[in-house]
Amino acid sequence: RQAGRQAGRMDCSACSVFLIVMFGLLFGVGWAHPQHNHRPYLLGEDVKMECMDKNGKWGPGPVCKESGKEMTFKYGVDVFQYCAWGIDSDETYQHLKALINRDQNWSCRIRMIPDVDFFLPFSIPVWGIVEEDHIHVDNHLNFIFHADAGKIIAVACYPMRDHFQMGKLGSMLMMHGPVKWFAGATFTPLNTNSNMAANTAGAFINARPPANSNSSLVALVLLYLFLGVVIAFVLSFLLYHFYIRPRLVAAMASEKEKQS
């Protein structure tokens, strides 16, 4: 009987260790994928940028003179964008001169997902020529985004040789250029139905899921199936060890007593 009790205690200890390990795995899986708890971008949702000011603080990006609103993008929507930069103060004029001369860097950032303070950095380069009383600025900027399953994973901005517009205090720079979205790390369009004219007119677009989103979903389903099998095994083990086995042992002992 004493040997039986010791064996029972060993079984209970092994069972406790097994349960601790399994709960650790379950909670570990939850903590290993915190992004599943956050809301992704939706197609057409506003994507705002923040840029650093002269005091080193983050604030709104370029403000478009014609609308009075900061420059924004639409998640997954390719469009040809226009934004007039007003040179309304000497501070703005000197800032543009410093950017052209590479004395300053226009550091900006966007959120990887909408509601989390995790940002992707990029810079807005200004290409031009500084004259004695005015500047010439190439007014064509391309914005490139890479996205995957509702997350922005890369962003870049660069000028393209187009038209060097003269700017001075009190004038406006008519900035323009395409905004393109790509799937994952590829240069495959994120949205295969994308059409710049349709997007500009506000037509409805059906987004194509990123190339690797299906494989991620399959992996997640397989993981939860595996966890379900493990949990079922643990429950079966506990049922047998603490309920079925004791009754079998008691029944066998009773049968032996009757026979003796």
C-alpha cells in the first residue's frame, strides 16, 4: 500500500509538471503574437504621417494649402496625389533652403498599424537649387508603401525629375506624384483592381489579400488544432488518473477480497 501511495504521489507530481508546461506553452503562444490583438488597417482608411519640427518634436506632416489639411494617404489605394506647399513664412523658406542644401533632414514617420505607437521612419527629400533671392524645387514626389495583412511594413519617398518650380516667400509649390502600394516585400500591386483614375474619382476597390496572408492563416489554424489535441489529451489523462483508475483499483481489490 505504501508503495502504491508513493507511486500515486509520483504520478500526481508528473501530472502537475505536465500541466505547468502546457499552460506555459498556451500563454507563451499568446504573448509571442501580440499583433493579433491589434486592429489592422482597412482598405481606404486614412494613413497619417508625422514629421519632426525644428524643436525635435513630432507633429503634423506637410499641410496642403488648397485644403488646409495635412497630407494623408489611403491604405491600399493607389492614387496620383496633389498637395500645394505654401511658403508662408521666412521660417518655412529657410527650412526648404536647408533641405535643398542637405543641411537638414525632414524626418517623418507613419504607424505600422492604426492604434499602436510603433512607427516606420522615412524622410521627405527636397531636390532643388538655391538662388540668391529664390529657390527652384522639383515638384514631383513619389510615395511607395509595402503592406501585408493590414500592416504597413515599409515606406519611402523620393523625388523624380519633372519640373523645377520657382519658389519664394508668399508663393506655393505645387507638389504632386503617384502613391503606390505593394504586397509584402514584392513589387506586386497590393490591389490588382487598382486604377488611378478610378481611385481619384472615389470608385470602390476590392483588395487582394497579400500573398502570404493565407499561409499565415493556415499556420494559425494548425497551431490551434494542435493545442486542442493536447488539451484533450491532458483532460483524458486527468479523467483516467483521478476518476477511472481509482475505481478500477478499488473494484479489483474488492474482487480479490471476495475470492480470498
